[in-house]
Amino acid sequence: MSDTLSTTPAPARTDARTDARTDAHTQIRSGAGAVTRPASDPASGVSTRTIRRLGTALTAGALVWSASMFVFGPNAEGVGARVGDLTGLAFQLGVFALLTAMLRTGATGVTRKARAMIKVEYVLLGLASLWSLIHGIAPESIGSSIPVMILDVFWPLSMLGMFVIGIKVAAAGRWQGALRWYPLVAETWAVVTVPTFAILGDGVARWVGATHLLVGYAALGLLLARRPELTGATD
């Protein structure tokens, strides 16, 4: 009598593959449903708490500059000019927070070129912020210093740069729902306010500019604070 040896293959495990797929992706809930992104995606390492804080900073900066513009107008003199410059600086710091949220979540895309455009905007906005600080502290320096006068050019350049970034965020489609399009709404500030000032003057432009800040950047900050998951951030 001979012994018969038989082997039965072990059943294939599917739980390991399932776990691997789960670990490799992050589920992000939005109003339109779930968005799946790889774990290597820049947004997967950003917390919703961080985005909330950055959004709150943007709203705060927009509110104080808007209030100053309502009270003093965009071309005030004396104390009003200093208040306008320093509250404008607070707004610029808020925009830095917005750029940080965009960079960390890859809002303009994940390619080197897409991320580089935000870094270029950091430089433009930094030079514009330096002008705000100098003019707010020592407004008399504007007419006596050529470097400071040159810095003034970066104010409109930085705002036009934000408009371009708003277009790129909408085109990239990485931010979901209202946050895909609302940056473009907020960042039309320069293309709306500057022509208004040139055509209709200070009296009208102050109301247009101040109101646009509330409807645009302040509201965008609130969206970031209330719906941070739409950026791809996770808890």
C-alpha cells in the first residue's frame, strides 16, 4: 500500500491587496461625491485644520483692508494713507496664506511649472508687501527713493499675478466645488477695481474696491475655513 501525497493550494488573500489600495489612496469627500487621490499627492498630507487657519487669515486681512477703504478711500492722505497702507499689508499677508494653501494642496497642478508660478507670485507679493510696509511707516520716502518707487510697481503686478493663478486653479480642477471657481472670482479684484478707478475716479472706486474685497477674498477665506476638504486636505 502506497501513501498518496496531495497538496491543496492556499486560497489567495485579497485583504492585503485591499489594504494596499486603501493605503495608497485618500478619500476626500465633497458635495459632488468622493474624490480619490494617490497618497503621493501633495494635498494628501495637508490637514483640514491647516486650511481652515489659512482661510481665516485671508478673511481677516481682506476685512481690515476693506474697512479702511470704505472709511478713507484708496488714495487717502496723512493718517488715512498710513492706515490704508498697513491694512493693505494685512491683506497681503492674508494673500500669502492663500498662496500657501494653494501650494501645499497643488491647486495649480503638481508639475514643476505649475508649482513654480505660485513661487513667482510669492516674490511679486513679497516686494509689494515691502512697499506697503515702507510707505505705511515712512510715506515721505516715496518721493525721495527710486528703489521704493520701483517697489510700487509690484502692487498691481502681484494682483495681476493672482488673477492668472485664479485662472490656473480653475483650469487644473484640483480644488472641488465652489473652491474650483471662487479663487478666480476673488482674484478679479485688480482687473475690476483698477479700470474703475481710471474711468470713474476715486469716489466710485473706493466702494467698488472695498465691496469686491468682501465678496471676493473675504468670502473665499470663509469657503476655505468652512469647506477645507474641497482642497483635497484631510482630517
